Amino acid sequence: MLTAAVVPFALLGFLFGGAATVHAQVVPGTGAIQGVVRDTAGTPVAYAEITGTSGRVLSDSVGRFRLAALPAGAAVLQLRRIGYRATSWVGTVKAGETVPAEFALVPIARDLQAVVIAAPHTFNSRQMRGFYTRRQRYGGHFLTRADIAPHDNSQMTDLLRARIPGVSVSGSGLGGTRLRLRGQRCAPMVWIDGASTPAGEFDVDIIQPFTVAAIEVYPSVASVPAEFRTSMGRDNCGGTIVIWSRLGPHDDTVTSGPVAGASGPPIPVFHADEVDEPAAVDTATLVNPVYPDSLRAFSVPGAVVAQFVVDTTGAPVAGTITILSATHDLFAGAVTRAIAVSLFVPGRRNGQAVRQVLVVPFQFTTARR
């Protein structure tokens, strides 16, 4: 069984960005174990289960964990994570001290090559090409799908107040809402997909955030690009809001829920080494995660390892998609959404299609291919 390595405390402090220096209340005669869980490639492993003699914790989204109030003396930790081999750590806890520990989990064998997602160097739509050009040239506020997604279930005015400085909202009910940008007295001009709405109050709350791909906000007349100015600038006195709708109602939407057909006898699920022909990524319909705009803009690369069950039809079984490790939550979200709408080659056993656990690595790169 693999024994986890112990790293110097100074190094642990570096890995945690100073988190190791945080002091918690210490129970006399007890100590703590604090560490990080990674895979053999060095990628943090989230939600690994670490069990000690007097407690159980899960690693956080970047693989960190802490077990406190452990009795001084010999200690054994057991670590488990779906998709990896179980491992253990043996060490000594000293009263009043924090012992650093680091785990290197070994993935269960998988022979699939990583799916590589390259950041696009051309834009899919002429409208969105203009969005990115204006973001580089003008002084407005620009929200991408990644910025909007956390507010998908909110009202548009709540989204704008949360993300744009100086937005004020008043009124409600049948009369609609009154929105103002940075202390302006008159209503902002609203454009939707390149077309201007009638001058005057426009209730943006009739637009649901989950239907929006991007938003541009120009608080003053001077900041509005020429293509969004009306004659003599008369209708831009309160600034301008430009809203771009998504290309389709389900272009990157994930629906999760209980596994279909849960009633009745359980359907067996196999691992790759238990089938004659393992499940695989379908080369005809490749999984295609969308590179998160906010990470692509700063050339941030990343990696994700996902695990899910492929049904006999090739579709992922609802509710089984699990992110084993990810360098950023936005990458994890992009992969989860892409898997949910993809088809795979199902595994086969004794000539019949069967359900099989599939583990797929993904790599996000900004390098030109």
C-alpha cells in the first residue's frame, strides 16, 4: 500500500498560500494533521475522504484538508476517493503542533488519452467577435457567460446590481422596475442582439439571465461605441446596456436529477477491466467543453479528470458525473456540462452492451494546435 510522503512545514505553508500559519484553538494534549491531496500528476484532488482515529473530513476544491483535536501519539489516516487506489498515512501527532502531510493518489488504470480543449483563436459568431473587440477598446463593463451563470436564477436587475458598480433599481410590480446607471437621471438605452428597444423605460427583468450569453454596460454617453448611439445621442443620456442572447436554449445547460429507471432491480455497472470491450469516447461525436472565457482571456491552462457511468445507449447516466480532480472550478463546470450532452461508445460484455464506469482526463490549453 502506498505510504504518503511528509513534506516540510515551510513547504506546506507555501502550498497553502499561508494557510498553515492560521492558528485554531488547541485542545490540551492534542494536535492536528494538515495537508494536501494530489494525484500522481500533481493535480489537486477534491472531495477525497480522509479518515482518522477521531474524525473524518473531505479535501476541499483544491485538495486541502485538516484534521484537528487528534490525540497526541501514533496516528493512522486512511484516504479514499472514487477512481483512485486507497492509501494510508502513518505518523506521529505532537501535542500543540500541526503535522504536515501530503498524499499522492494513484488513479485506477485508464488507457484513454486526454481530451484536449484548445482556446479558440477565432470567434463563432460575428456578434460575439464584436463583443470581444469592444471589450479591448472601450471603457464599459463586460460580462461573459461565466460571469452571468452564477446569477442564472436571479432577476436581470439583481445580476446587474451584483456585477456592475453604480447600478440602482427602484419600483416593482405591474409597473416594472426603474434602472439607472451610476446616478444618471434618465433610463439607459437597451439593445438586444444588435437591435435597439423603444426609448424610455425598458423593464430588463423580462429577460431571464440564463438566456443571455453576454452583456455590455456603458454608464455614460461618452463611453458608448458609435454602433450603439442613436441620432444625436438623444436616447443615450442614461448610458447603454447591450444584451446578447445565447445561440440556443440548451447550448451549455446542464440538467441533473435522479437516475432514470431507479425503480425495479438494480442495473449492474462494470469497470473497464470487467468488460470485453471497454467504453470509450466516440470519435464521431467528441466531447467538446467550452473553454471558460475568463480563463481563456488570461491564457490560463488547466486539467480535469471526470468519472461517470456510460449507459448501454452510450449516454452518460444522469447523476453519475463526478469531477475527480480539477485545477479550477470553471474548467470542472465546462467538462460537466459537455459530458452531460455527449454520447460515448458503450462497453460490451459477452457480446452485450453494458453500463460501465468511464474515467476521462481533459486538458485545456491556449497553445495553438
